[in-house]
Amino acid sequence: MSEQLQKIIAELIDSHQYTYEKLGEFATVGKSTVRKWRYGMIANPSLNKVYKLAKGLNRPLSDFIDADQSNYDYQTGPFSDRLIRAMADRCVDEDVLGKLIKMPERDIQNIITSPEPPSDDILRRLSLALSVDVPWLRGDTSVPLYYLDDDEYQVISGYRQASDDTRKAIRAILKAQ
């Protein structure tokens, strides 16, 4: 992913279409992170962040994935696309999702990059953590069904609007649990 991502960012910055700051807004990262992506200082950026960047640029995620990818064996499919979408909608990255379902971040990355859905138990845990319907997450239905009560919606809406520092503090609290 890194070489393709570097190339796209370089083209966008060099052509003066976008600034580092604007690309960072799309991906919900700082401009220094985008700069590090451009120069290859971050080898494997979060798929969730790259998805958000692709979505903000109205480009498919596959544009950002290297054809000969060795670190990420990313294969798009209904499950992985929907998992990434649900994570982006909830502003949850691999680390936070791992904490929520009690799995290491690397296992979450493996689940995301797998062409097949995980076991029913893990699928159920992902569904609960992301408040989405299992059949939608699996790719069996076309309309997502989100389960949120008013308090949960308030928390998620607040998190989406929170500053990077506030989000970091929330992640630190989740890590401590």
C-alpha cells in the first residue's frame, strides 16, 4: 500500500490540488502523518485511515493498494469493505476495535485483509462492537442496520467531532481497560 499511497499523495500535493492539512482532514490524521505517508516513514498505515482518505477523494480503496503488496495481503470483498466502512463510520481504528473485542491489533488487521469473513463468534463480537447487523457485515444484505440508543449515538457523535487530543485521551482510556 505504501508505494501507491506515496505516489497518490505526491501527485495531489505537487499539483497543488490539495494540502497536507486537507488530506489529513479526510483521513482524520494530522498533516505530519500525511507527510510521513508520502515519504514512506510510516510503512503500513491503518487501512481505516486510508479508506477515509480514499472516500474523501472519491476514489476506490484499491487505488491505494500496491499490486505486489507483501505486508498487506489485501483482497477486497463484501466483508472487508463493510468492516472498513463500519469502522470509518464509527471513527474506530484497528487498535480501538481490538480493545473492544479483546483481540490484538494485528489480528484485526488480518481479519480486515482476509477475503472471507471470520468465525461466527468473531463476527458477532465485531457486530456488537461496531453496532451493526451481522447479515449486513457478512454481505448478506445491502442495507446496514445500526443498533444505537440515544446515549450511544451521543457518544459516537461527540467522538466524531472531538479534537485529535481528545480522541487520543479516549483511546488511552480504552487501552487502560
